[in-house]
Amino acid sequence: MVSLAEHSFAISLALAGAAVLCTFVGVRLGSIRWLVAALQLVVAIAVTLCCRWMVVTPADHARGVVERLVAAAVAGDPALAKACFSADASIHMGSAEQPGSDRTRIDRAFDSFATRHRIEANEISSLTGTSISDAQGRVDLACRTTTASSLGSVPTRWQFEVTRESDGVWRITRITWRAVGNQKPELSLL
């Protein structure tokens, strides 16, 4: 069901193409069978799209957590931002395979958003999610941010792994700061 929900638009597009073809052939041949097949494909499109709206995928949950995190960071609310993270979350620089820093480093970074690195403007240019399993999603985020300490708008890219924990709440377990501009970020920038 998750796979159907995540790929519902591609599936619907393929079904729509088949429905158009069936309609064309049905009209051309004057065959009711082809027109009934086209109608059945339209019903299948409706069912597919309804499944998408009814099912919340792990990717959807993960995007929601990251959206709350970004909103909290922009609002300068470190407590709300920290609530988005698992107790054993880690932050990695450049790639997830790099050694990471623990949750205390993440907490210090978000404390700085209320002071030294206060966000003055933020524009999300890309926010995409992928389901990894029934209880885990991955989100890629690209944004342009102006902070009190920056000399203008700075493009950054991030990756978040979000997991449904034993209490049922979805939280970020790993954050990877992939790039600042076109460079690998340094921990000292946080």
C-alpha cells in the first residue's frame, strides 16, 4: 500500500494514457467494449488517487517532522526544534558515513538559532521524502538561509533520517549536513 501511495501519480498517469488509448480505439471502431475498458481505467485512477490521500506514508511523516523542525528554527524556538529529535540523534558533516556528533551538539546548534545564528529569512527550494521501511523515512532538504551571522543568503543541503519510535512519535535520528554552498560543511559553523 505504501508503494502504491508513493507512486500514485505515476501510476495514474500510466492508467490515463491507457484510458485515452482505449477511448480512441473504442470511438474509432465503434466498440462499446473498448469504451467500457476506458471507463474502468478511469475508475482505477480514482481509486489510486483516493489511496494516496487516505494513506500517510513514512515519507509523509518524515516530511512533516522536518517541516516542523524548519518552522521552529525559523521562529527561533530551540525547545520546539529539539523536540523533533530522538534522544540518541546524531549529526554528520558531508555524508552520513562520516563520524557523527551526538545530541548535545545538536542542542547547542539549535540554542544558537535563538541568538548568534538567528534566522532572518529562509526559503526552501527542495523538500523530498522517501520511505525506507514502515517505520523510517528519509528527507532531503535544500534551502537558502540568511542568519544574523551570515553575509547574505547561504544555500545549504541537508538529509534527515526520521524513525517512528517505540512511543509512536516520529523523530529525527540522524541529520546530515551535506553542503553549505558547494563546500562540505564544518562543525564549527554550527
